[in-house]
Amino acid sequence: MGRWKPDARGRLEKAAMELYNDKGFDATTVAEIAARAEVTERTFYRHFVDKREVLFQPNALADVLAHATATAAAPLAPLEVIAHALTEAAPVLEERAELVRQRQAVIAANPELQERELAKLASLASTLADALRERGLEATTATLAAEIGIAAFKVAIERWADDPGRHTLARWIRETLDAIRHLTAPAGGGPRPPSGPAS
């Protein structure tokens, strides 16, 4: 394998994303990922259980969402708390923007991975709902607000990943939540839903 290089986990993740997009998820082997990352297969399995886990490894999103919800200003309405929490979580993904975009493309191309992604999002919604209840919000309202928030988060991430203008994820989150507010506004009232961030 040549001279030792640092950050084996990061190189494995990068190699996997490149191969999944180039060859397809099913056609890519652990051996190929390890070879591209210039490590052994044994090293791969020290970091990941299997090639699927590269796409669904734990990250700081749940912790950031829970903390941001708990510390949001007291007077905020439920959806404003959600907006605050999602915006605070955005940098977790933005600092890995290229990998996140590659990951989105892989999941979009594989229905079986989409099911796993939905389960992951459901877990985030549960975390958010728990944090809202801790703030004193009634259980049903907390669950609805959390589900709406994570649905908005999913759409915002997809739009951000496909955005040629490279606007921030936080901006897409705000745009998506504004569209949701428009859907729940009285008929004939309120502004038109946004079509996307202005340049």
C-alpha cells in the first residue's frame, strides 16, 4: 500500500462516494473502495461494517438539532424553533458539501437506499419531537412540528445539492419553510411561495 497516509476513514468515504457514483452502488466492492483509498480491506472493516454504512454513518445532526431546539429563545413559535434548529444544523452538512452531494446522488439512484434514508430522517424527527416536548410543547403539536421540519429539511437538502448557484443550505431551509407557511396561510392571503434563492 506504500507509505502510510493519515485520515483513512475520510479517504475511504471519499473513495466510496466516487465509486458509487461512477460504477453504481451495487457494482462497487469493498475491495475496490479500499484499493482506491490506498488501504487494506481490513482497514475498511475497522471503520465500517459494510459498504452501506459509509452512506449512513452516525453524524452530529441529531445532537445539534436537540441542543438548538433546547436553547432556542422561549417566545418563539414551534415552527420558528424548528427553523432555528435546522439552520443551526446546516453547517454540519455544509462543511462536507461535496460528499453530501455525492451521497444524495447515490441514494436518489437506489430505491433500497431511499428506504434506509427515510428511516434515518424518521429518527431525526423523533429527536426533534422529543426536544420540543422538553420545551413544554404538547405531544401531538411537537410531533407535527418535528415531522414538518424534517420534511422541509429533506427538501431543502435536495434543492441545495442540485443548486448550480451554490446558495447556502441555511438559505434553502428558510425558503422551504416559507413555502410551507404559504401552504398553511388563509386562501388568497400572504405572499406567493418562493421559487428559490435569488442570486
